[in-house]
Amino acid sequence: MIATIVIVLILLIILGTLFDGYFIVRTREAAILERLGKFQKVAHAGLHFKMPWIDRVRDKISLQVRQLDVMVETKTKDNVFVQIPVAVQYEVVQGREREAYYMLSNHEQQIVAYVQDNVRSSVANMNLDDSFSSKDTIARNVAASLRDNMAEYGWNFVNTLVTDIRPDSRVRESMNSINAAQREREAAVAQAEAEKIRVVKEAEGAAEAKKLQGRGVADQRKEIVEGIAQQYEMLRDAGVEESPEALMLVSQYLDAMVDVSHNGQASVLYMPSNPQGMGDLFSGMRDVLMANRALDSAEDPSQRRRPQPKKPSRAEEIERESKRQAERAKREAIAASQRAEQQRSENQQEVPQPQQGQHSTAQPQAAREYFQQLREQLKSED
């Protein structure tokens, strides 16, 4: 009987040794081994033996880097409530697994408490805009606080990240509106500057165009004056010594009539149809020329006639007689002009414009005849 009991005990010891005498620890883990409730050692990765029924594995601690996400709700200096998510990455310090396991009952709650306290104390001194630009500063403050306070408990903090700052939705919409208004203002300023540059360039271009146009007009007038002077000299070289300006005026008048007949808008042009009408026209031109000549002579002291010495009485009588004849001839010319005007008004008729490429020879022929008479009359008066 006693032998049987001994055999059973031996078998139990063998079985206990086989099933409870060893344990295995995985990679990046640490096992806390206790003997009769007292800490014995920390076993790392591999196969380990222990005394059955006396030693036991209390727990296994992961040596991997862990991440704890903490949501902190706080208020900024300008009284805006925000939510700040903080990601804390930490691990157990190798060689201090005993402190990490036994000294804190719940290390995660301890980390959350330190993170919340540090974030609230940091953000409370910042405005909302400053908090967005100071996320790294907040993260560094949190990491420094955790390292200083949790190092004695066997925990190492790898990194601390402030991933976002979330104000209220209405505050976010207001910030977006402010940002949009600022960008619209900058766009308006840029557009106004571009419009200013465009207007200035257009004004400079218009001024340059006006300047060039003025030069062109001045050159054109200069060429016209030089052309008239050349025509004047050509008439004198051709033997027209007496009043060549009259011939030039007649020629320009005839050219103007031809241009009006070709380029005018009207289809009918009223013109004198007899030589007397042309004579009246040329008489008006002659009077204008003579009046201008007299005006120029009066304005130019060098052209004024100097007083002549008194002539003998016979000469005075001849002069008075010539003046009377001139007055009589002038009255006759005025009467003849009035009769011619009356006859012209009676005989005036519609004359259709000549077709393109055709020119009437009646007016040039009458002009030449009257011009010959005009030259003879001017010579006689001079």
C-alpha cells in the first residue's frame, strides 16, 4: 500500500516536471517569473526552466514600441475650444522590465494624465492662429514632460506627435471665410495693378501715336508749302510775272471742283454755265488777292509807299483825271457784275456730274479766256 502511494507521487512529480517545469518566451517579450509570490527574475526570448509548483510566470510584457492615442479638449487664449489629438509612441526600457510592471498599476492612464495636463497648460497661452503654427512646440513640450516624469517607471518615449487641431465647425467656417476674403483682396490688388499697367501702356502708346501723327501732319504741311513755293517759282520761270498767285488759285479751284465731282456724296452739282458766271467767280478771287496784297503792304512798313513830292499842277490834274476814270470804270464793272449775276440766276440750270474718268473742258476753256482778260486788266491798272 505504501509502495503504491510512493509510485503515484513519483508519477505526479514526473508529469509536473514535464508540463510545468519549463516555459517559452517569444521575441520582443519579457516574462516576469515569481517564486512563491516573490519576484524571481525577468526571462527574455527563448526556452526557460523553472521549479514546478514553486515558480510561476506572473505575466509577459511586450517590448515592442506601442502607440497611445490621446484626445485632449482645451481652450485657447482667445477663448476658442479646440480638440487636439496626440499620438504617444513609447516602449519598455530593456533591463527595467521589473519597474515597468510593478511600479504602475495602469501606465496608460498615467500617460494620458501627463499628456492632458501638459497640452492644456501650453495651449492656454496661445491664440488659435498661434496654436496651428506651434504644433511642433506643443509636441516637444509633451515629450519632455513624459520623459522627465515617466523615466523612473521604466518607460521610454520614442516620439510624441500632435496630429491635428480641431476647433468648432463654426469657428472653422469663419476662418475659411477670413482666408477667402484675404485671398480675394490680394487677387483684387493684383488685378488692379495689372489694369493700371495696361492703362499706362495704352496711354503711352496713344501719346506716342499722337506724337508721330503730329510729326506726319507737320511733314505733310511742310511738303505742301514747299510744293506751293515750287509751283510759284515755276510760274515765274515760265514767264508769269504778273500775279502768279491768281493762276495758282484758279488751278486749285478747278482741281477742287473736279475732286468734288468725283468724290462728293451728291449726284447733282450746281455750277455757272456761261463765261460771265466764271468771270464773276474769278473777279471775287481777284478782289480777295488784291485785298490781301493791300493788307500785307499796310502791315509791312518796308512795303508802304513813301510820300512823293508835290508835282506840278499839270500832273495833279492828270492824276485827278485818272482817278475819275478809275472810279467810273469801277462803277461800270460793278454794274456789269450785277447784270451778269442776274443773268446767271436766270440761266442757271442743273448740270449732272461727269462720270468717272471724264472731265468737262468748258470750265478750263472759260478759265483760260478770263485769265487772259484778267492779266490784261491788271497790267492796265498797274
